Amino acid sequence: MGETRGMIEREAALSTLRRLFAESLVGKGQVAVVQGPLGSGKSKLMHGFLETVEDFPALVLSATASRWESTLPFGVLSQLFQNSRIPHSVRADLNQIFIALTEREQSLDPESADLFPIDMFADLHKTLLALTDLTERGPLVIGVDNLHYIDGPSLRWLAYVLPRLRFARALVVLTDDAARGPADSFLRCELLQQPHVQRIAVGPLTPEGVARLIARDLGDGAASRLGDEFAAVSGGNLLVLRQLIGDACSGAEEYGQGYSAALRSCLNHSDPAALMVVRAVAVLGAGAAPAELARLADAEEWEVNRALRSLNDARLLDGTAFRHPTAASDVLDDMSVAERSDLHTRAAALLHGVGAPTVAIAGQLISADRAAQPWAVDVLLAATRESLTANGVRTAAEYLGLAERTAVGAPARAAIRVQLSRIGWQLDPASASRSLPAVSADAAAEHLTPCDVVELIWELSWYGEVGAVADVLDGLRSRRQGPHGVGAEDAQGVLSWLACLYPSYGSARRPVAAGPGDSGGACRLAPWLTAGSLAGGFLRGRSEDVAGQAEQALENVILENDSLWSGEVALLALLVLVYTDELDAAAAHCDRLLAEAGVRHAPAWQAVFTAVRAEIALRQGNLKTAAREAQAALDLVPAQGWGVALGLPLGCLILAHVRMGRLDVAAKYVAQGFPGTMLQSRYGLHYLYARGHYRLASGHAQSALADFLACGELMDCWEIYGSGPVPWRTSAAEAWLKLGNQDQAKHLVRDQLSRLPPGSARVRGHSLRLLAAASSSPQRPQLLEEAVDLLHDCGDRFELALALIDLSHAFQKAGDLRGARRLARRAWHAAKAIGAESLCARVAPEYREKHPVTAPKKNPKALSALSKQERRVAMLASEGYTNQEIADQLFITKSTVEQHLTRVFRKLNVQRRQELSQSA
């Protein structure tokens, strides 16, 4: 007898089959029934065994039953006798008998399908004689696969023949799955309970068996790596496991495709009831009770329990849970769109009837993509509120989208549409803008609440729709005397904020006077009041006062998923801190807000706060960081979604690349399109200022001057005490210097200095540097030394490098070559550290670092080993200070500095102080 190969954990079953075959050879007819769930390898076991006995030799007659041929009379029986080793005359006679039996079968009463009609006995006996005749010629083995799908007439034939082969040299092997096929077939039960029937149980592979199969096909390493995962996903189901192994053989990193194919194959071979149950599980999830599954599957509860047992036996389910994360979607994807929608609709009704959570019901409505039930819109709106509370902004948008399409009546749709618009902005500002015309029309028709109208004003302002803002605001103010109006304080707060965003807007609008008894609107503690107060403070207050106000606003602000004004308060407060040079405080708050926006899954706010982070880095002289963060902001939200705020990241990118000497890169951003109204906004100042510096660096001083003066014209509408969002006067002075007009340059710089409040070290240092450039040679060193001190203290490394270069030139002109060389090297190090290659090139060649700096990358562990004093010494040394200068600054001896540097070099693994700029 031949050998079967690759049958893992089937050794006992094969041994039993061989024993039964051996017994049949001596005239003891045997019947073996291989039983196991779907995917357990019953068919492979039987056919593998039949191949071995064919080599004996033995006559093998085999047939396979299928669900699709279960209504074909004598379908299995006709397959059995197609073996060419049966004499032709015998086959011809049997075919005639089958024809006669089929004709009689068609006249039977369906109610007595399990009974033997008397007139069939003669023909049945003829087939028995044909079989016994074959057994006298040699051993006979009959194999019938999938007994659970056998057609009724063939089953009756087996029930008649098998008991009569007990003393023939015959072995009959059947495969069967008790969980499939007709559960109440009398003949099937009788057949399987015959005393000479031997049952052989096979089941899914154990985890050890799974590992053995993987090792055989993929090697021991793969078995060790994949064994646990494949055992968990397949549950030992051979059909699933072989597909997973096939995926692994093809080099796939994910095994979803093979699993999906195996799952579909298993379900296609399942009973229709089991298929409906597994679909119900896919829709309702693992927590569904059998009674709920029965209602959704339109089945009896006992049928559901039977199907669940079958699916668990086959390891396709673990209780009522799938074993693979894609299984539920695989099951539902195999349905038509209409079928799937109907199933989800019925699931929603079922869950609503049992009082399930609103988000569960809403999820079914979303999957159905329809909400026709009278209660559906209310459920979707309630689920929206719950999702927003849980920071599920994207899910809330889905609920609102379906609710808007389903709601009845213009006011109801308007209320949903305006909420969807502001939630949509947080997810995709570029797409959200498309809803604004409809929402604006809703506002004009007075279908929106005053609070919703104020939210709409923010959106319109973002996209630069200044004319629409005016119309909506006028309409809002005309409603303020009504029972649901907005008070004068609210309207004035919005106007103050608008004046801060669009400088020319404030001068063109009349302030709102409070009416009799009008102490405020309906939306108390509204965030636009905070925004308006902060904007008013920035435009008319002193920098220290407004910075404190901004800090307080940031400490109290909470990003709300259903209001854009809460984010605007945070954004404006951050920018106020940036404009007043409170950069460290701005950075700390910005990092917190970025983290909060990430938790809330609001990419628009993440982009906005990332752009602010870039602006902070730019003003600190961290050019590479500024460019990286600004680009990250535009990656989060493309340019089309930024509205007029595009000026913030775009201006940062332009200026960062200009300062790094990458004019070709900056030119690409200068060519970027932008909304026309951007240049009327505060964000346009950032762009104009950056473009002016690009033009200045490109040799177009006159065009640069025009951009800087345009900034001034826009900011003249304000009463700012300080430099404002951008120090346009000093930049315009720089342009005048390029044009050879020192008097105009001096005038602008002195004007700027006169406006600066106490502090303002960064702008003051910048101004002093330019004042020195416009002054006579004897005055320059003193002005530049003061500028260097201010810029060093405030941490603006780019401006510091510029001031050091100018001071080096001043020392050189005064004949102090040693001092000039020291300052030039310090400037070179400062510029090199921030990537400002254009400034490095401005250092006289003889003063530049002669050897390339190839320091190792920063080692956080090594840095942490430095003491506080060692860090300070290392930092000053990296900036080009001599040992004596370091000693003077830190009030220690030169010898102590040298000792500190020796330890620093050892801990950081550097050889020269020039390497410290990259290591410390």
C-alpha cells in the first residue's frame, strides 16, 4: 500500500483506515465515516487514502456530493460507476437502471422521501449484485465525499446497499459534517448508526500541528516567527491555514488576501443559514446575543445556535467574534450593495428597538447610507454630540452628512449644514469651503441661530470672503432685538477681532452701540468675546499688558470640537505672544495645543499650530526647524485649505529659505498662488515681509521696499505700540540702505526704536544693527556691541550672526584685526549652526573655519552627562568665544574654563572646539 504524505496530526485516522481496509480484504465489509467541521481536511484525508489503496491494487469508486447538486436525483450514484475499470457492459446496464430509477423518483410523494418504494427494490437489488460481482473480482473501495450534501435517492441507495456488503471484500469511506446538511434526515441517521460503521473524528490542527505545517512548507524560522499568529488567526482550520501559508510563500507582509479567500470559500460551502448568521455577526459585532442574531438573520434561535456551533467547530468564529480584523468587512463585501444596505438598515431598527446606544444605531445607519426611519435624524444628531465629546470629529462629520441628506424642512437642514461646515473645516478646510454659499444663504433666510451665524463669520473670514462677512454681520445686527438675538457686546467683539484680522476693516465699520436694556447677547461666555478683547488689547494696548492677557487666555482656553472660535482664541493668543517676543512662552503653549489637537484628531488645528511653531523657530533663528515645520503645516493642509492664513506658513518658508541662502527654493514659494484678500489680512503681512526680503536678497531693492511699505500702509490702520506682527520699518530701512538713502533708513530705524516698549530685545537689536549701518564709522562699534548683547540674550541666532559680521567689519575698519578675526569666527559658527550658508559666505575667507566641521551627531546621553557649568562653557565655546571671554562672562578663571572644556571634549567625544556647534 502506498504512503500518504504531509498529513499532519492525521496519523491515527490513517491507521484506522488501513486497518479497516485490511479487514475488508478477508471478507469483512467495513464502513468508515470521517467526521469533522468545515476546513478540517476530511476530503484531503479520504482522497489521500484512496490514492494509496489504488496501488494495492483495488478497485476504487469515488463520488463527491455538493450543495449545488443535492437536488439532482442519483447524482452521487451515477458518479460512482463512471470508473473505466468497470466493464463496459456493466456500466451500460447500470445506466439503464439509473434512468428507470430516476423516472420512478419523480413520481414519489415528497412526504415519504425516506421510505423505499416497493417497485424500486428490483432495480436496487440489481445494483447490489453488480457491486458484489465486482468484489468477487478483487477488493472494492467506495469513497463518497460530503455525505451531508448527498441527494436523497443516492442516500436511499446507500442505506439499502451498505448493510448488505458486510460480508463482501468492500470498504466504504464517507466524509460527513454533522453541522451541515439536513439535520433531521432519518436515512442519514440510520446509515451512520449501523453497527459496522466506524466513526473517525478529525478536527482543526493544534498550535503544535500548525507550527509543524509551517515548518514543512516555509522552514523552521518561519514556524517560529509565524506559528502563534497563524494558529490564532486560523484556529487550526486547514483551509484558512493553507491560504495564509500561500501568502507567506509569495512574500506578502500582510495575510489579509489569503485569509479573505479562505473565508469566502468556507462560507460558500456552508449552509445558507450559517451564511446569514455570520453576516449578522459581521453587522452586529461580537457582543450580539443569539436572539438578536436570529432576528437579523430571519432565523429561529435554535438555527442560530446550530450555525454558531458549526462556525466555532470550524474555527471561523471564536464565540461570536471573528479571528481576523478584516473578516467582518470580507463577509459584507461579498454581498451586493443593496443587500448590505438592507441588512444594516434592519440592524439599525433592531438596535433602536432594544434601546442600544445611539452611536451603535448611528453606525448602522451610516453603513446603510440611508436613514429613512422617523427617528433616524434624532439618533444621528445625538450620536454626533457623543462623538464630539469623545473627540470623534471625523465620525461626527459622517453622522451629520447623512442627517443633512435626510432631514425634513429647510430650518432643520440649515442647522445641520452649518454644524457640518465647521466640523468639516477641522478635517479638510479645502473641501469645507464648498458649503459656505449654502450656509450663507441659510443665514440670509434667518434659518441659523445667532451663535451659528457668528461661527459662520469666522469661516468666511478664514477664506477671505470679506464682502460676505459684512452682509452676514449686518443681517446678524438687524436681528439682535429679537428674542434670540446677539447683543451689542458680542457684535462689537466680532468687529474688534475682524479689525485685527483685516486692518482696513475696522476703520470702515461703525462701532455697535448698545440698545436700551441690551446688556449682552444670548451666547454668554462666548469665545469670540475673548478673541475680540484680545484683539482690541493687541491693537491698542502695551505689549506687556497684552502678553499677560494672551497668557491668561491660553491658560483658560479649551479647544472645542463644535466651535471654531475656541481655536481662534488659542491661535490669536499664540500670535500675540510671538508678536511681543514672548517666544519661550509661546513655544510651550503651542506644544501643548499641538498635542491637544492631535488627541482631538483635528488636522486643520494641527496644521495651524504647526505653522505658529514654525514662526517661533524662525524668530529664534532656527532656520532649518522653521522651514521643516512650515512645510509640515502645508503637508497637513494643502494651500487651497488655508484661506488668507496661507500667509503664515508661506511667509515662514520664504524667509527661512532666503536666510539659508536658498533663493531658488524660496522662489518656488514666492510663485505660489494665494487668495487675493490675503494681502488685506494680518497674515498677508507675514507674506509681504518675507517676499520683500526675497526681493532684497535677489537684488531688487525697489520692489522689496514696496513690499515693506505695503506692510506699513496696512498696519497704519492700527494703533499698535511696538513693532507689530512684522518689523517693517527696519526692513524698509535695509532696503533704503541698498538704494543708498541713509537718511530715510535712519528715520525709519529711529521711528521704530521710539515705538518699542521696554524689552523688545530682538527688534531693538535688529534696529541698532541697521542704525549702525546707516551711521558713520566711529559710531558703529558701540551700536553693534549693544545689538550683539541684545540679540544674544533674546536668542535670535540669525540676527546675532548678522550683527557679529557687521561688528567684525567695524573692528577690521578700525584696525583691530585680532578682534575682527575673533568676531568673524564667532559669526561663522553661529551662522553654520543654523544653516545660514549665505551668512557664512559673508565672513572674510581668511577668518572662516579652515577645516570642515565633521562632528558626530548629538548624543543625548552624553549631553546629559555634562554639568550645568560645563554646558554653559560648551555653548559659549561653540559660539566662538575665547577662553578668556568665557571666563569673563561666567566670572571664573581662564584655567577653570580650560578644565571644563577638557571634560566636555572627553564626554562628547570631540577633538576640537569647532565641533561643539554640532555636538553641544
